Amino acid sequence: MTNQEIISFIKERFQNQDKIALHQPHFGGKEKEYLNECIDSTYVSSVGPFVDRFEREITKFTGTAYAVAVVNGTAGLQVGLQLVGVETGNEVITQALSFIATSNSIHFAGATPIYVDVDYDTMGLSPKSLLSFLNENAELRNNQCFNKLTGKKIAACLPMHTFGFPCRIDEISAICKEWSIPLVEDAAEALGSEYKGQKIGSYGEIAVFSFNGNKIVTAGGGGVIVTNDENLAKRAKHLTTTAKIPHPYEFVHDESGYNFRMPNINAALLCAQLEQLDCFLENKRELATKYAALFIDKPIFRREMEHTKANYWLNCIEFQNSNERNSFIVETNDKGIQCRPIWQLSFLLPMYKDCWRDSQENAIKLYERIVNIPSSVQF
């Protein structure tokens, strides 16, 4: 299939748009009504009924017991890592094929990333690569995992569900339990995705979703920490509200916390968005089906794997090499269609170039070949 044929198809799907965005928000519900209600109440900061309502609704959708709304996904991951015991000087196993927030959250928690490869089919952290690293380089001491090469504690594992396609999270979870490593899911892109009938975000001790402006539902920003552990949830709320001890008027704080709570005005927007989430997911699946029918040969359209249900947040196609990929990206963007490559691999960035990594064979191939194509909800 030629680039021009793909461009024509995309323009036909996204008509009456001078520039076709990769993923733009859709506000077709009660967003304005709830925002006005929030403004009229004067509760626009981190306390208010919409924050509480959102937290209740997100637990119902994800099948988790507790939720703590935060300002963004990166902040949620940073706190999530701290909640499971990550401290300064520790290491956290993750993937280099991810948005920079994954590595940054590890850095902000005072730890160092260890990059193991992804699976080529899921584009998420590979349980085979994870187990290989641990067998070769790790040991258990007093039921804690340590890196034999550095002597540092491996305090968490942070896999990411790339573009909403679930990784083999059950296998990763089993390995982490065997090696006494807490599991934190970077589910920023995976709201509504499922693995073996279970919602993404419910496998780890902690999971974090993002509601950035380009996500399926958005608060303009925002994120949420979800967990089934009551103690972790209480501590998450305490840490993200400046570690303030509840009191009618005194300001007493018992540790260095964060001002990370989601404002009520953002939660109002998000509550309206959540009411439309099922329709959004259905709509995006319909678009993915149309793309799948188009890409019957090359480039290859990325589909959900067996035993998974992807939310198809960002549809992506796979070219034969980086030259084909680059040619397509340049041509589409020149013609007003926003397409983009996968993020630059984290170990190629100056901040993380010295972090340990394995061969990264799959991550490198995917980086050279994958392109995201327009994926907005259409009504």
C-alpha cells in the first residue's frame, strides 16, 4: 500500500479537518454543565464533590478497591513507587520503550532505572527478559531482591502497557512475586484495556492512569493511583495532600509530602468524560477495525494479542525499516496529518544513557519501525 493511499483513507475518515490530530479530546457530554456547577460551588481546588465522585467511579470501572486522584500520571507513578518502598539509591526494573514519564518517575523517587527488553508482539516489558536479568544478576537476601552487580536493592518493577496494548502482566506478576519485587503498573495509556478478562490496573500492588489531554478521557491533565490495599490508599492520599494531619484549622504535617491532589475543577471535567468512556472505547474499536481492513499487507497494522482486549488508544502501523517509517512520517505531516514515531528509547537520552540495559533488540526494532496514526474518537 502506498503512502498516498493511506493518506487518502485517513482524510476520508477524518473529514472537515484542516489538520488531522493524532488524538484530540472529544467533549460531547456534560462537561460544561459540571464545570459551571463546580465554579458556582466555589470548590475549584483539591477539595470538592467531583474529586470524590471521580474516585468512586474509577474504582468501579477498573475493578479496584481504592483510588486517589492526582495532578498527573508522572506524579502518580512517583508516589506509587514510594508507596511500595522505593527509596533513594534503589533500582527499579522497567522498559526503555516508553514515554519519558516512566523513567522520570523512577528518578524523582530517588532510584535508578534498569532497562530490560520488551516483547516484540505486545511492545510491553518482556517477562522472558525480566526473568533472564534476574536469574543472571539478582539474588534474594532476607526476602528482598538485590542486584549482585551493583549491590543495590531492586525495589520495584514498573512495566508499561504501550499504546493501550496489554503486556503479559500475569507472567510479570508471577515473576515479581517469586523474586519479592513489588509490581507497579504504568497503565497511563491503558484505561479500558483487559488481560485475560481482568482490567488493566488491577494486577499490581499499585497502578497509575493518566488523563492528559491526548488520552481517551481527559481532565486537561490529571492522573489516578488505584490499589486494592487500604493502607496503601490511605498513605497515598496522605502523601499527595502535603502529609497534613486532619484538623479543622491547624496546619500540622508529619512528613515531607506533595501537593499532588487533583483539583475539583479538573475532576468535574473528568466525571463528564467517564460517562462517555464506554462509547469512546466502542468508537475507537470501530476505527481500529477499519484500519485493520485497510492494512491487509504492508505496512502491518498492530492488533490486540490473544487473551487481551486493547483500548486502541493509539493505532499504530509497522514498516519494514526506518527509511520507510521516516518517509511516511514526513509525507503525512507535510499534508496536515499528524503521525509520529515511538518515543526515543530512554537509554538514548542523556539523563539515562549510563543505566544498565540488556540487548534491547526488540525495543530498537520497534523504535525503527512503528508509527502512530490518527486515532481520535469520531462522532
